[in-house]
Amino acid sequence: MIALVFRALSLLPLRILHALGGALGWVVYWASPAYRRHFRANLPLNLAHRQRVLRQAIAEGGKQAIELAWVWSRPGEQIRARTHIENAEALHALLAQDRAVLMLTPHLGCFEVIAQNHASSPIGRTRPMLALYRVPRKALLRPLLEQTRTNKGLLLAPADLHGVRLMLRALRDRQIVGLLPDQVPSRGEGVWAPFFGRPAFTMTLPARLARTHEALVLLLYAQRLPRGAGYRIKWEPLSEALTGDAVQDATRINRAMERLILQCPEQYLWSYNRYKIPAGVSAPGAAEARS
């Protein structure tokens, strides 16, 4: 049933999907008190134009969910025709270098289109991207996700020890790896670091991967354009050097993610439970309180 709905949605124009998604975002917001609570609690209190951003982000969250039917199912040439990369020549020149590349993308805009656009590009055919993904909890969704996301220019690594090994191998071979550094990691895989002024359990993996293989670290997001016009990919190199200190590096990467998000705050997934405490992890400050 889920696959049939997905296939039906994939036939609709992107403009229609975004209109449906905007309405869906408001339905979910008002139907789910927990969703509404997370949304409001995660939105920074000192964010400029906070109420306007909140209203826009509710609709954009629905668009982000429903546009996957289009992004995952359309041919590569259609994806590329609707995607514009700012300063594309400079980006392609960096990716063409014979060195490891780590692409970091927050839950901002249509992050899925970055991987699909790369996979269908000329450089993606010679240097595929290995992307970290979380295996869906529902078994019915796993074949759908893997069949629609994987192609010659995009490989998938599960968010587990096997996936980490795959990423290490890819970077050792001077390939391209992509992941979302604002995903909440499990116990033993993160540290507490500030994110928009609040402690957030943050991955240590990106910094470890980058330092182990001296990877070029790029920050990217794909801004959703109005009325289904497509996407604009914006990127920049990580400006602060990584030090090898887990907390300091996590803080620097969080700070870089904040800069991207503040460029387009209405398209960040504020409903994501970014500040949750994973099982087995002590709350921030707990150790200091006991001493």
C-alpha cells in the first residue's frame, strides 16, 4: 500500500507535490500535540522573525516529507534540470581532485536532492557518493528506500558499525562520503555540544572521519525554490580547522551547521527531536553535578 501511494505521488508535478505537502504540514502540526510541542520548543527563542519562520517551517516540513516521491523516482536528467548549484565550476573542480571528500548536510531544505543530483552528474559516475542512512524501523519501507535511492552514482551505508567501516574504506580510497551531522547519535558515538545555545548530543564521527583521512570537508544544503521551481544547492568549505578534541570539533561543526540553517531557517526540520537524550547517555551536566 505504501509503495502504491509513493508511486502515485511520484507521477505528480513538483509544484503540486509542494502544495500538497504544505497543507499536510499544517494537518500534522495541529493533529499531533507532541509534534507541535517539539516544533515550538526547538525553534530558538532569539531567532529573528520567529513567528513568521514558525509558520513557514510548518508548511516546509510537509513539503520535505512528500517531495521525496519526486526526488527518489525521477530520472537523473530531470533532477539536474531542476537543480542549480551556486558556483558550480568551483565545486566540480574540488570534487575532481584526487582526495577524500566529506559532505556534511543538515536537515535543511531538500537534503536528498544533493545526493541524487551528484549521482546523476558526470563526476558522480566516476566518483560515486557513499551516503549514511538510518535503516527504517518499518520493514516494508526498507526495500522501497534502497531501491529508489541507490543508483550507479550513489551508494548507501547503514548507520551502524558496518556503515562506519564502509565510510572509512571509501575515504581511504579518496572517495566522497555524505552524512547528516545533526542526527542524534547513540551512546558512545557522541558528545554534548552547544546547538543554538542549548546542549545537544552531537556526532563525533564526522570529525574523526575527516581527520583520519585528511578529507576536504564541504558544507551543503539544497534550498527549496517557490512554486515547485526546483532547488538551489549552496555550499562552502568548513572554515574552522578540526583539532582532534571531540567536544571542540563537535562544537565547531554545530556552529557551521547553525550558519547554514540561519541562511534559510524556515526550511530546517525543527520538528526533529534534536535535543533528546539517547538511551544510556547522562544528561548534560550530570557528571559535574555528581562531583
